[in-house]
Amino acid sequence: MANTNIDIINDALTHLAVDPITSLDDQNQQARVMSSIYYDSLDDYLEGHDWNFAMVRTTLSGSEETPNHTYDYAFTLPSGCLRVVSDQYGYDYKVEDNLLLTNESSINIKYISSVTDVSKYSYSFIIAFGLKLAIEACYSLTGNSALQDRLEKRFKKDDYKARVWDAREGSAKIQGRGGWRSTRGGGSGRDSWSSWTGGK
């Protein structure tokens, strides 16, 4: 189990048969390549799925009226927000230019956050993300397109496994009336406060 981002990076380098690093500041090619791709690749992977460990719930309020002709309020998205997943009550909203626009004076949202703390990652996420890094660094560090193809095939399997296991953690998500509505929209139906807070 990886304890740090360097552990994940070294797992990726192992797939490439490249020597490990001790820091992203190491003076070698593998450190320079990984330094240039690690955080962008991480955010890209986090944004692409509703990872349970990256999900944050918060209330946006205190917005001043916005000049937008469609919506009355604009809220700045929380720092580290990669993607708004849904709101609690099915209100109409839209995300533009790092702002959440709505006609509500406050709104409860769920969003995917940019999680850099490796201790929060699931084991299957770590395995899949290490492969993703290896794929992205492969040609720069090895020039071996055949190896890259093999890693991509393996990644598809481990990525699928990571998403399936993550989705199985918790109660089934019922779509439709009373359920969560997805990004960039609103909808009808309400979740109870108990379901919103996980029963707390």
C-alpha cells in the first residue's frame, strides 16, 4: 500500500523498468517527467469518477446578486473543487467560470475535490492511478510504444475494477424522483437531511 505520492510514482516507474526516485526534485529525467505530469494527471483521474473518498458536501451561501440575466446568485466554487456532482434539493443551477449560478440564496452541493493526501485513496485507486502515470510517462522515459499499449490494456481492467469497487461502497444510488441529479443541472425531488449527511 502506497504511503506517499512518491510510492505511487515509483510503482509507475516499476511498470516502465525505470529506476525509482526519492523526490520530485531529484535531478534525473524520471523525476522531471513525473513532476510535470503528476498533479494534472491526478486531478484528471479524480474528476472522471464520483470517488467516495474525494466527495465533499458543503453549503454555499452569502452570495451577492449577480448581473447574469438568468440567475440571481453566483457562488464561488470551493477551493479544490474539480466538479460539482449534484445539489441536495434538485434546484436549477449552472457552473460557469468557477462560479455556481442559481436562483437560490443558499445551496447544498456535493463535489469532487482535489485530494492529494494518499492515505485517503483506496487500494484499487492507487493501483489504477499508478498505471495511468506509467502510461503517460511511458514514451518520454522508454520510447516503447508496445509497452504503452500493454499498459493501456491492463489499465482498462484495473480502472474498471477501481470504479466498480468504489461504487459498491454505500447504499445503492436511486436515480429519478427523490434522487440526486447530476452535474450542470437541476431537477425535482428531495433527499432527506439524513441521507444528505449520511445519517448524522
